Amino acid sequence: MTENHVDVVVVGAGISGIGAGYHLQKHSPDRSFLILEGRDDLGGTWDLFRYPGVRSDSDMHTLGYSFKPWTHAKSIADGPSILAYLRETVAENDLERHMRFQHQIVSAAWSSESATWTLTAEVGPARKSTTYTCSFLFMCSGYYSYKGGYTPDFVGRERFSGQVVHPQAWPDDLDHTDKKVVIIGSGATAVTLVPAMAETAESVVMLQRSPTYMVARPDEDAVAQKLRKVLPECLAYAVTRRKNAWQGEFFYNQARTKPDKVKGQLLGMARKALGDDEVNANFTPTYNPWDQRLCLLPNGDLFESINNGAASVVTSDIETFTDTGIALANGDHLDADIIVTATGLQLVTVGDMDFAVDGEPVDFSQTWTYRGVGYSGIPNMVSSFGYINASWTLRSDLICEFVCRLLNHMRDTKTCVVTPLLRPEDANMARRPWIEDFSSGYMARMMPLLPRQGDREPWTNPQRFSHDKKVLRNAPLEDGALVFSNPARAASGVAI
């Protein structure tokens, strides 16, 4: 083995990769590991995004780690506070010694002969090519490209004399004070930007093609605060985490089984905050709740900005950019000094890099997902992907536990390779999209490139925390679909 060989390589030092480091160190302490990060620093999403007001769109009792209580009063936290939490996690567990920054992985190649992955990384500003080998690959690089966000081709964009900004590439020196701002979009980023920019801008307009469901809730969890007064910190956090995870799943299930009832409740709350005219014009989606992700408004901040006149919402298609703003399909014109294109992310399959197995390129769209974490025919690899309907970390924590359970099983059984493979009874499975019943544009654009799921266990990806807790923690690993082997052990003498 090379000097750059470790048992496990974790790709990504964001919220998933940091969690992976903790779990590997605690639950599989006999494994050597490295965390390779393409950027200059840790934090992933929470270091990358710097736009005004950047915050979580789910509560920190579930977005936080299971093993580290969130102790701040605000459970809907701002980006800098989340980044500080991640840095504290790294420091408390001495994880930075395992991290290598400015290591952009461009390819990963599996060799059955040596039972190893060879990773090619471009390192540092000079992009020097360096290779690492590992016995197991744990992808924690997220689901969107760090190279840039998604922006449609707007007609006339080159005519606009002001500044056009995407939230993923926010300039440090952008001053929106006393400026006319138009924010294109109606998702989580847009509804975060509007009240934050409205504090100092001359005007802020959120321009949307179609409305999104909005949910206003306090930024502090009253139950959590009460529990912290009477219970030890860790226990209070665990109870709150379980409560919030259950409530989130219950609400999602209600939205799927009783959509008209939930739609009425959501629109009723919006009407109470904004009145009938505003809700009818700009806050009544054409789809059912949770066909797309809901937007969270801490303390109803977007509603407040609209009510006090600091911001407004316009629903219309864009005809063209002009010298001074945007001409709308309805004939109106929006004047702007700054246009923010909060139009979404560019999704990637696995890590925005090339994969090969024994010299053959991997097309992930032709694989079947193993419990939403592995891929048929791809040995010794797991990827971390959170929930589209709940906090990311709820699932990434479970996946880390699963990886450690898998590694420990391989040690105990003296096997060095594990590969998800279809069983004979799986040969004629119905092909289903990797995530069902979710029509958001950013996901729909990418779905054809993602793995498929089947119609039976373990080839499903149900996006349910209660289900994943059972199977990722307790389902037998010797299930006939995970095939354990030692094709290279006799030659190499290596067992993971």
C-alpha cells in the first residue's frame, strides 16, 4: 500500500463529513481515516453561503448532531452560529488532524484485484495531481455542485446595467443599502433574503413564477427551553430531538394522506397574517403541500416585512431584463439596482466526480439504490444523503452509524469487500425514481441521472426517519443483497 493509504476516506468536511469523522473515531476506532475537502475550510454549506440572513430552514435540535446538544436559545439558527457549532464539534473531537483541505477529488477508481479505491485529487492553488488509496469510500460531499448555482437563461440579461448576483456566489462587498432589489425565486433562499435585505434596502420585491407554501413558527422552541430547566442538557436535547423528528414526520404524512386538510391549515395561517387578497394573489400554490419543500419563516419575518411595507411579492413570468430592471409578462416593470437570482442549485449525482469500477465508468442512473445509501454493483462505498422532508442530519447520523456497523461486521467476519447486488427475486423489479412525489425543479432536473429504487426492500429510499432508524440500525447485514467476499485477500493479505 502507498503512504497515502487509509482504511476509510471521507469525501467532504461539511456537516455530514464531520459527523462521519466523529462516528468512525468512536465506533470504529481501529480504522484509519482521512477527510478530504475541496475547499479551504470546513463547514460545507455553512461556510460557502454568505448571503444576508443565511440560516437553517429546519430546527437545530434535528439539524444538529445526535451526539452533540444544540444549546443556543434559538432553534432556527443563523449560518455563523451553525458554523461555530461545527467548528466546536471538530475541536472537541480533535478531528482536524484527519482533514486535508484544498483536495478536490476528480475521480475514484475501484480495483477488485487490490480491493481498493484510488482517488485522484487536485491539491492546492496549483491543482497538483495527488492520489490516495483506501479500502472503503464514504461520500459526504452533499448533493449540489460547489462550482455554481442554477440560473436560467434570462432574455436580455446582458442589457441590465445593475448587478446580478446568485446567492451561492455572494460578493463580500455588495452593499444593498438604499437600493432597489428584486429577488427572483420563492424557495428557502429567497424567503430568507427578503426580510434580511429589506432592513436597509430602499425596496425589495420577491418575484416568483408561482407561489410556495409558507410556514411561520417561533425561532425558539418553548418545550426545549422548559426541558433544559428540569433535565440534564443531553437528555433534554434527546427528548426535544425525538419530539421534533416525530412532529415533522407526522406533519409530512398528514400532508400526503390529507392534502386538502393540510392545505387549508397552511393557507388559513397565511390569511391570518396577510389577509385574503395577498394570499389569493401570491401565496396559494397550485400543488399540494410537500409536493415541493415548504418554506419556514422564523417568527413570520417575511409576512412582517410585507405588512410593514418594506417588501412585496409579485407573481408573474419574466418577459425580459431591461436596462433598469425586469419587464414582466403581465406588462408591468420592476425597477432594480440589484437583481438576485435565488433560482436554485445545480445538483450532482455523487460528489461531482468520475467513478469507475475495474476500468468501467459508472453510470449511477443505471444502478439501484441500496436503502438510499449504497449502489448496486459498486463495492465498498456508501454515500450520505439527508431528507428532502426533514433535517439533513437526522439521516446523515443514521448513515454514519450504518457505515460503522458495516465496517465492524467486515472486521468480525474477516471479509474485505461488500457489494450490493440484486438477488434473483429482484430481477424484474419495477423501476421507480430515486425520490418520489417531489416535484421541485432542482430535483426534477437531476432525477434522470440519479439511481433508481425498486419496489421492495432493500432497494427502496422511502425518506422516512422512523423507517430508516429501524433498518439502518438493526436490519441484518447478511440480507442476501449485501454480498461479502475476499477476492483479493489471498494476494494482498489485507482485510478491512
